[in-house]
Amino acid sequence: MWRIRAFEELALRGLHEKLVLGAIHPSIGQEAVAAGVCPNLDRHDVLLSTHRGHGHTLAKGADPLAMMRELFGRAGGNCGGKGGSMHIADFGVGMLGANGVVAANIVIAAGAAHAVKLKRESKVVCCIFGDGAINRGPFLEGLNWAKVFGLPVLFVCEDNGFAATTRTRAMTAGEGPSARARSLGIAAEEVDGNDVLAVDAAARQAIAALRDGGGPRFLHLHTYRLTGHTGADPAAYRPKEEVEARWKDDPISRAAALLEAAGHPTASLAEARNAAYAEMIAAYEAARETPFPPVDQAFADVQDVGDPRAEAF
Amino acid sequence: MPFMTYAEASRAAIAEEMRRDPAVWAVGEDLGRGGVFGQYKGLVEEFGPERVSDAPISEACIMGAAVGAAMMGTRPIVEMRFSDFALCAVDELVNQAAKARYMFGGQTRVPLVVREPIGMWRSSAAQHSQSLEAWYAHIPGLVVVCPSTPADNKGLLKSAIRCDDPVVYMEHKNLWGLEGEVPEDDDFTVPIGEARVVREGGDLTIVSWSAQVHVCVKAAEALATRGIKAEVIDLRSLWPWDKARVLASVEKTGRLLIAQESVSVAGFGAEVAATVAERLHKALKAPVKRLGAPRAPISYAPPLEDAARVSKEMIVNTAEGLVRT
Ligand SMILES: Cc1ncc(C[n+]2csc(CCOP(=O)(O)OP(=O)(O)O)c2C)c(N)n1
Ligand SMILES: [Mg+2]
């Protein structure tokens, strides 16, 4: 969780220093979701994430230097600097992409799991999406699909209470994400998403059930976005007091308190924190020294047939 | 060579490719009963319901699942039933399938074929008749194929299935029953991006694709009786399109007429016209001319539906006008 926090803080610094070029969506305050879910996946298991995906991607095992380079649009980024924050993917660790289109990852995850089934593989697929995503059609289509075909998908609704500047509940009918999943016969569990141990336990159990071939599972994790929607959003649409109160529920402090209560020495916690910051600062410094990709990459990897430069300029 | 219909040819293509490559599978509504036009008949019996899969009426999920399954090493054939319904899955096709390879920096490919039947057919009216090929020709990352004969439907579909790019494969609904000779050979394919010269001639070049090609051929026959030799070129694919073949022909004839069933405005004919105008200004003996549908929805009543068609007579008259100037 410290690694994610440190990465996000440096990404925000990069935005202010104009090293990060496009929009970023920090997950500060939501680290227990990534840290509780992703370590329960094996390297070859598959993850699909959202526009707010830095934490999930790190927790799936992606290299922070490659990620920082991607945010800076540099050569050696996960996507060669062609995707940026909202399109980070690392197929080498089974991370099949963040997505710039809300809910689009849900149907892709269903298909990834469909391929797993067709190929008789033992992988599972994990799809993380926000509370706003449940109001798009692909949520229904993807969940129905996974259930009908009995696919090994763990759907994780990372509910931070907001869809951009809007309180999601104000725009959502009915009982919310879990109820919608259950209405399709998908076992769903609602968990305090700021309690990393609870998330870990729920994810472990759900993933074990997937591996036993029981069809899709659903986790609804309650958390809170402690920063703005994007790095540039001051989040003036919510009262200061609300955010201050929520800082008291910071998942990292909660995890640290648990460890201390269990007798873990404070010094070793500080050490872990410092190591995380040192790692991400090193990634930041190395990324800023990396050149932009060569311009010929602008027209590479478009498609095999046809010349992308035809009739242009 | 055996005779078969356009629909049978596509079925043969899929069966051969599914036998050849276990990664190929098909998914869409009603495929288990052979598909709504019978273009999958018999396939579920041979390959089973996993590889010839039914789907819920979830176009976005059919397309999106195909994207995920393609990124995981399978080669899905996606059935959209009517190109009109594929509009429910445009995000999955345009934002996801067409972009994944590029925006992920070459980490993945999305080798899927999406079959989107197009065209006017038996009073299908405004939501079941559209020809939307130009939409997808405009999208980087996509391949667009519009076969006009049974042989091409087999050879091009096989090439599309083997292609590592997402291919929008647009069969014309009015051609399902069209018969023709089709090579039986398993290795027979038609390369994507090569036009077919349907008929040679030195007086003018007529460029078309899909079902409209057959109208152009009839027009060329009529023109021949009036002493005008038209060269008819079937583009077969719009991206990539066989620019070299069209330019060579127009260089020879000095005249170009493009005929398309789809709406003329911002259609693919405009692309062909502009390319020829840019490259061959000096060789042209007459202005380039386009014929396409008016910018109106397609009607239900047959006389109104017909009013939107580019007819043989229109092609003949326009061609004559170009040659006699
Ligand atoms: C289809 C679509 N509509 C709108 C947007 C703009 N948008 C980006 S993030 C976002 C809010 C998403 O909320 P939620 O799913 O709860 O995720 P969160 O940002 O809270 O992590 C919106 C509306 C988008 N990216 N895609
Ligand atoms: Mg949210």
C-alpha cells in the first residue's frame, strides 16, 4: 500500500512539474482494494482495470519505472509512451489494460475468461471497475455473459462513492452493485474496502471458488477517494469536513495500526514506508531522464495491412 | 470447380479455417441454429456449441468479449446479424478492438473478424438496410472487406480469419443466394487489398464494391452495345484499397465513375475520387463522377426503396455523358 501511495504522490508531483502530460486519476485512499485483491492472483491470472488503475497495475506486478515512463510519455514505458496513464497495460504480468472508457473493461474481461474456458486453462480473470460503471449497459451484458457461460471472472466494484464530480448514489436506482449482481444469480459480497485484511480474505475466498469452477463472483468494496477525480480536480463539490473525517479512515493508517497492535515494531513500518518512497523516487528520477520515443513510433503498430500514412499531410 | 452460393461459400470458409486452426471460433445470436441467414448451417454439428456459440442479445458484450478473447490468443468470428445492430457495439469495435494494439504499444493483437451484413434487402427499411462501410474505413486499426461474389466470399473470409488485425467483414444481404464457381482447395484465399478487374475496357473506369458491382457489370454490358468499353473494378476491400489498380486503369481510360449503394456524401467513393483527382489531374479527360444514395434513410415501400438505388440506367447515362464530353 505504501508503494501505491508513493507512486500516486509522485505521479501528482509529476503532473505539477508538467512531466505527466495527460489526465491522471489517483487512487489515494483506495489502496486497500488493490493490495487486498491483486496479490491473490497468480502472475498468469488476468487483470482488467480502469482509468484509476495505477494501484491495481502495481499490485499485479508491473514495474514502476516502466509505469512512470508511460505517465511521462517516454520510451521504455509499458506501452512505449503511446498509451499514458489511462491505457497502461503489462501483458507480461497478465495486466490486460486500464481503460479510458468506463465499463468497457467488463465485457473484455468476460471475453478473456471465455478464452480461458475455450482453451481449458486454469487462469482466473479479475475485473475492477468503479461504482459509476454499474450504470452502463456493458455491466449488465458482461455479468450476464459471465454467468450464462459459467466463466471464472471476479468482478470487483471499487465503490469510492463518486463518479467524477457526482455522488453515484444520486444517479443509481435500486440497492446498488451487489443487488444487481445477485439478481443475476452471481454470489456477491459487500466488504469494507478500506480494511485490507477483510478485502484480502474476501478476494482469496472468491478466487478459490473461481478456481473450483463455480462461475463468476462479485465483490463490492466500499472505499473513498481522498483526492479529486483527476490530478487537477480540487474536489470543491464536497465539504472539507467530510474529507477530513475520511482521512481518519485512511486504509494505510488502519493497516499500520493493526500491525502495531499485533506487535510489529514501528521502526520496521517506517522502513517499509521509506523503502517504498525511495523506490518510486528512483523511478521518477530515472523516468524524467528517459527520452521521448522516436517519432517513427507514431505510425507503428497501427495494423498489418494498409499504410497509415496514405493520403495524409 | 463446384458451384455454390455466397452464403455456402462463407460457411465453407469458416469450416475450413476451423478445421485448420483450433483457435478459431464463432459467436453470435442464433448461431446454434445456423444463423439468421443460414450462413452457419451445419457448423455447430461439426464443431460443437462451444466453438459455434450462441450469445445473448448483447451486441456490446459479443464484440467486447471477442476483443478479450482475441487478446488471450483465440481468433473469434463475431456475428452481428445486420451492420445496423453493430452500432450497439461501436465502442467495443472502434475504441477497443481497433486501438488495443497501438495504445498498448504493440503488446497485443486483436485478430477478430466481425461479420456485419449490409445493404438493401426486401423492404428491410431504415434500421436493417444500411451500408456503413465508410464509417469503418475511417478508423485506423480496422480492415474493411466487402465481397461481391461467392468465390471472393470464401477467399476473402479465409484471409480475414487469418489476418491478425480486426476485420470488419461486410457481406451484402441481397447476395446470400447468388451462385458461382468457388474453388474447393483448402489453400485458396483471396488477398485483402487486391481489387478485381471484372471487365476490361479502355473508354472509362467504373469503380464499385459489394452488390453494386453486379449493377455496374450490367451497365457495362449495355454500354458495350453502344460502343463504349467500360472497365469495371471491384475494390473488394476498402481498407486497404487497391489504389494502384484504380490509378493504372484511370491513367489508361482518362475517365472515372464510382458507383456505390451507400450514401454518397462522405462515402468511400469520395476517397477514390479525391485520390484520382490528386494524382491524375492531367490524365483526366472528363471530371470524376460519383453515384451513390441520397442522404436519406431507406424506405419500406418498394418504390421508395428503389428510389434510393443507383440503377443500371443511371450508370449507363452517366458513363455515356462522361465519354461523349
Ligand atoms: C463511457 C464513458 N463515459 C464517461 C466517461 C468520463 N468519465 C471518466 S471517469 C468517470 C467517472 C467514473 O466513475 P466510477 O466508475 O465510479 O470510477 P471512479 O472514477 O470513481 O474510479 C467518468 C464519467 C468515460 N471515461 N467513459
Ligand atoms: Mg467511483
